[in-house]
Amino acid sequence: MTTLAPTEEAAAADVDDLDGESAGTGPSRPGITVGRAVAMAAVWTVVTLACAVLVLYLLEPMFQQRNQTDLLRAYRTTVLHAANEANSLAGVKLPTKPPHLGEPVAVVEIARLHLRQVVVEGVSASQTQDGPGHVPGTAGPGESGNSAIVGRRAIYGGPFGVIHELREGDRILVTTTQGQSVYEVRSVRSGEVAHMDALYRTTSDDQLTLVTSGSAVPWNRTSATVVVARMVGRPFQPTPQNSRSAGQTGTTGEASAWWTVVLAGLVFAAAATVAVLLYRRSTLRVAYLITTPVLIAAVVVLAEASSRLLPAWT
């Protein structure tokens, strides 16, 4: 039986294959067609959206809880200092200026919901990332009049996601530097709100108004869940409060976040492109090790920035 010697072309091809493998260039990839490019773009888009959802609904609640822990620790110190002042001869010194936006102003506790949240001043999208926000222009928590607080329904832990489960007669405890106040729930309702100012209006009764989105749709701006509770006992002395701007209703996002969204999107697109090129020219391991940290960071920033475009109560 005779064997045929390989042709020079076949031998040369074998040598080229060996050289390519030894050089670590990896296996050859099929060319990118228009259809393949569209399919890859669709896959990257779906993966990006899925990762953004995971960030907002699974990762960000942990960040929000960490921020709440830090805020609670700091506010406890402030409350303790105020309590020591109350026991001194000089007494408590009431603030002469409104609280700064983002500053903790109260702690709200609801036994039925096993809820305890530090309330910060302001209800912009950035402020409600840390916790429920006190609506500027309304009475301070524990003080006479209508004190309104807006909290998120779903993302960033969704601290007000289940306030619709409150029932008439349930009690809400509010702690401030002036002391503790107790409110009893009088009504719980959900529905369309034509004008948010109606919820934040001045009232003759001393009450607490809790507000969150009334719809699971992230971009909802009109449907609200509202809990109204009346104060039990006497209110504390009024303190200076901020005036409310158009962006401090809880139903708007932050247009300034667009710059961060665009920048994070460009970084993510660049990293994804580099990942594809590396995969085609090298191996999946190399592409993964080089681009994954950048892709993860870009997705986190992109998700956070995008959430700031949504209403602050989402």
C-alpha cells in the first residue's frame, strides 16, 4: 500500500496553522456581516438592560442600607446632643436656618411594616437614593401643620413600597432633635393626582403625609399612594423650612443626569467594542480579564445615572 506525500500548499497551510497557534492569536473567527452586527448589538443591549435592572433592584438596596446606617449613626449623635441640651440650664437651641438639602431631619418608624428610615431634606432623585425625603415647603416632622415625606416605591430598596398595607389606626413614630411624635393613620388611598401641591398644602390639622408612586411603571408621574396620619398630642415649636422648587415634588427626575448617562454609555460602548475585537483577535479569557472591570463599572454608573432621570419616588 502506498501513501501520497502532502502537497507543498497543504504543508504550508499546516505550518501557518502551527505558527498561528504558537503565537497565541487564537482560532479564526467568521467575518462580521450586517446581520451579525445587528444581532450582537441587540444582545449587548439586552444584557446591558438586564445588568442595569440587577444593579437597581439588587445591588443598590445594599448601598441604600449602608447609607441609612451611616445617616442613622450621625443623626443619633445629633439627637443625643439635643437631648443633653434639653437637660441643661440653657435649654434646646432651635435652629435659625432651614436644614441643608440631603441633611437628615427625622427618623420614621412604622411597626406594622417593620420599617425604620432616616428622612433627609429634599425630594430630588439624588436625595431619595439615600432614603425618604422631607418635602421642602411643608411643616417639619413633628411640628404643627402638614409635614410631607416622599419615599421610593421600588428601586434603592423601595422603603415606601408597602405603605399601602397600612390600616386606619396604625401608628407612626417620628423622632427629631425636638423629641418624639406619634401619628395615627387616618386614610390610605391610591389613584391619580392632578396637582401634587394639593398633597403638600398647609392644613389646620397637624398631620403627616407619606407619598410614593402608585404604579409599578418606573416613569409614572401622576398616580400616587398617599397615607395621611394625624398627630397624637401636641406639636413641637415650628422651625425654619426651605421653600419648594419645581424639582422638589418627588415626581420629577434630574435633567443634569443626562451628561453622566451619555458619558457612561460611551465608556460602556467603547469597552464592549474592545471586548469584541479582543475576542476576535485573541481568546475569551484575555477579552474577559481586560474588559470586564470597565464594563461592570460603566454599567453601575449608567444604571445610577439613568435612575436619576426617573421620578424621585420610583
